[in-house]
Amino acid sequence: MNKYESVIIIRPLLTEDETKETINRYKKMYENFSNRPVEVEDLGKKKLAYEIQGNKEGHYVIFNFYAKSEDISEVERNYRIDDNVMKFITVRQEMEAEDNPEVVEDDMEM
């Protein structure tokens, strides 16, 4: 199981409820992958560096979650078919010793 960070830009014209619904849908999906809590950072609306799909701003959300590498293709497939998501990027993060129980156990034995 790897640790991932996914940043999405949601269309700014959605209502507050529609935006929350989109965020919660992905949060539940990530929780189902690992049965671990998902860290969500809602940055709100920000001006875009360039226009995307005719929009000059977007609603930024950052998710930190655990998943298997094969789950990421499913996540990105969902992003692509979701009209509310304008852009996304998902990257694997380096895991610290406290995030990985195997590493902590190995350090204790020494």
C-alpha cells in the first residue's frame, strides 16, 4: 500500500452543495481503498494560471490517501468522466517511517 496525494480542480460554477458532494464522493472512494482516514485540504476558489474549459478560476482540493498502485487507474478514470473535475494530478509520496508499520518494526528489533 502506497501513500498518494491527488490535487483536483473543480469547476467554480457549481453550488457549494455540489462541490461538497464531489469532494465527499472521492473521499469515500479513497477510504474504501485502504480503510484508513483520508486527509482532505479544501483550498477553495483560486485564480488559474491559464484558462481551463473557459474558466479563469477553479476550486482546488488536495487529498492525501493510501491505495494500491492499481487503484490509481480507477481514480483517474473517474476524474476523466466527471464533468465537475477540470484538471487533476495524482502523485505517489515517499512514506515516512511512522507511516509504514513494517519500517517501524524493523527499527525496533535493532
